[in-house]
Amino acid sequence: MPWDTSWAKNEDGTANAIGLIDFGFHAVHIMTKSGKALIKAYYGKQASHAYFQGCSQGGRQGLVEAQRYPQDYDGIISGAPAFTDHSRVSMAMIGRAFLAPGAALSEQEIRLVNQGALRSCDAADGLKDGIITNPSSCNWDPGELLCRAGMENRNCLTQPQVDAVRSVYSDKNAPMGETLAYGLPRGSELATFPWYMALKQDTQIFTGYANFAAAAGIPENTDFSSNDVLADHYLQKNSLFGVTYLADNPDLAPYFSRGGKLLLWQGMYDLLIPPRPLVDYFEKMLRVTKTELAATGSKVDVDDSARLFLAPGVSHCMGGPGHSDFDALAVIEDWVEQGNPPSRIEAGQPMPRMVTMAEALLKEIPAETRPQGSRPLCAWPRLPRYQGNGDTNDARSFTCVE
């Protein structure tokens, strides 16, 4: 069922400015102020600390709080934040590739592609476990699955299917060279392909982005099933939508100056929001914030104020074959209240109900096998690697390496 964003425009088709401001940043701030006032009224005193935790839109809201309202929270957990336009552009390019004539894949064909990627790259991280820890290092070509004379179609792909898979793996650049659309990671096919295969329309229509057209500076008569998504990215940069929704301000000096801590995390198999823009933001934020703090003579250690964790094999906030169950609130509490910045976080497999939810919401195809036990999530730029001995289901058998 398409997402309902009809509130984003007025009856006459103009942008709903008040609604966009509330959605973009104001509502969470007002909620925070009201929550604090309610706590004080009931308990007779303010809460000693305030924490925010969210994923996807919630993750974006967390970044907005750190950027716009640094006084609101002592610790913020921002998971897979939908904070830039890269998700819209990426999803549209991926969706259109699979909507092309003859490009759709059956469940069996998706498994065939997944097996090919794992066969080529699974063992590169020291352990053959059904997860490619660093998909960006995998260059497997689905062309090896192309049907040839004498092959049965169920064990191979047609040329349109190969073209589509190659396309969805590939990044797309603007004419100036900037990467705007990011491909799906190799190895993620069971967790990512099915959602797109279920779509019958362009992702911009399904996700309701078309209702933001007026606010984004995009012409009213735009056909969102064929528009130039790369060009539209630049149209909306300084639009009402851009200034109210985007959360890519890299200067977090005001937040860190008052002792705030920021824990960013994202699954590396995310099907909706590519992880690379978050990595780029994190690295830029460190550089810019250090410069801003140095200019004021501040002694705040930015490296001990912000950490990014990428979760191998995990999809959008949940799902995928990876380990996505971890107590982020305990981590941020220990960081804020005891001064212990995290370098690795132990994660386990999700509870069965979360697996069922991922299969229902994200249309995932269940993996035939999935690693059990625990794994470490490592502070970027490190990723986990099996040491070569010890229990493969025990996080202590893995080390964090660059």
C-alpha cells in the first residue's frame, strides 16, 4: 500500500508549509519540550538525562535534534537516518531497473543471484557464513548466470534480467561526477530484491514523494514514473522541502560542546537508504566540527563524542541475515553517564517476531541458513573479521579491523 503523504500539499496544490516545518523539525522539538515539562510536573524535578532513539525517519529526527536543537538531548541514537535525497534517487533507479520489460526475477532466480554473489565473495572476511561483510569490495558479475544454449531457464538469467541486476548493483553519477544513486550491495539479494519486485509503480509514487513536488521546486505536471531523478535532486536543494527536511549540516560543535553524544548506526544490506552517504556525512562532520571547535579554543574530543557502527548483513533497521539485536540505550547511557565511548558493540540475532516482521514488511526471502550467536559491531572505519579459530557464533572470536 502506498505511503500517505497527502498532507504535504494544500487543496489548491501548493505546499503545506506549516505541515512541512512540523514534519521536518519542529514537531519533535515540541514533543521533547512537552515531555520534559510533563516529567517535571509529575516528579517535581527534571529528568537527570534525556535520550533520543529512532531509526529511518526516526534516525533523521535524531540528527535534526543534534543539528537544530543541541540542548534537547544528552545522547542521541540515530539508526539508518533518511537524512538526504540519496534514498529517493537510489530507490527510483533500482525500482525502474526491475520494472523494465523482462527484468523481474522469481524467488528462485533471486536465490540464484544470491548464491552467485556469496560463492564469489562470502569467504573474503575470513568466514563463509552467508554474509558479505564488506560488499563494496565484492565485484562479482551476474553475467556469469546468463542463459546459454542448452541451459534450462530456471538455472540461469535472461539478458534483460542480467542487465537489471548489473544496474541495481551500480552507482549512478550526475554529469558533474557526484554520486547521487547508490546500488544495492552484493550478497543482500534475499533481503533487498523482493521489496522492489513487489512494486507495480515508481518508488517516488509508492513512497509519496510526488506530494512533495510543490515544496521541492519540481514542476507540478512532472511524470514521476519517468522524470530525471538525478536532475530533480538539484532542483530541491534550496527549496522549502530541502531546508525543512534535509539533515546534513556537518557542524555539531554546539551539540558536542555541551557534552552531547551521537551514536550512528546502519545495516550494510539496507534496501531503502544507502549506507555510503551516512559514512560520508560522519567523516565530513568530524572534520568540520573539529575545525569549528578549534576556532573557539574548545577542548572537546569530537572522536569521543560521535561513533558510527555499520552492521554487516542487516537491512533497513532490521531484517537481513546479520546480527541486528543490540542494546543501544545501554551503550549511550554508559557513554554519557560513565564516560565510556564504545569501540565495539555486541549484537545478537533478532527475536523470531522481528524476523517475521521483516519478512512481512520488507518482503524478505528467508535465508536457508543464517549465523547464530553473537557478533561485534565495530566503530567505523573498522569491520568485524573472524580470527580463524574459536566459536564462529561467539563475538569474542572476531576482531575489528580496517
